[in-house]
Amino acid sequence: MNHKAEATCPNGHIVELGVCTMKKKKFFGGEKVCGSKGYIEISPDEIQCVGCKTIYSYKLCPICNAEIPISAFQKKSFFSKLG
Ligand SMILES: [Zn+2]
Ligand SMILES: [Zn+2]
């Protein structure tokens, strides 16, 4: 799935899927964000990061922290269905 895929959060914010934000621990302390742009669709509701293999079933809206189901990003048009 493209990291540019968009969905609308329950509060109306348009959110990009974006890069993987999972933090990976480094050997000598500290953390590094995965940052991978590639996702594999493993089911209609879940995607897996190709970098760190994290499975996502939802994404948090960066503005209001609402959960947006992955299935919302898979729709070609986010105007096609309301509610
Ligand atoms: Zn990742
Ligand atoms: Zn929002």
C-alpha cells in the first residue's frame, strides 16, 4: 500500500497513511523511528510494514488522536461513503 493513501478521521481531518512511526531500539541506547514507506496488505483490515514487520489495524490521527481503521485508507475515494 502507498504511504500517500489518505483517509478521513472521525472528526473530519484528512490523514495520510505516512511512513512507519514504530520506534526501534538501537544497540547503544536511544531509539530510531523505522520510517519505512512500504506496507503489505495482509487482510482487508490490516497492513504490515515491510521494514520492521509491525502490523497495523488502525492509524492514529496526528491532530486529534482518533483511531482510523486501515480499511478506510484502502478505499479509493474517501468521499464515497459517509458513516
Ligand atoms: Zn516499520
Ligand atoms: Zn482527527
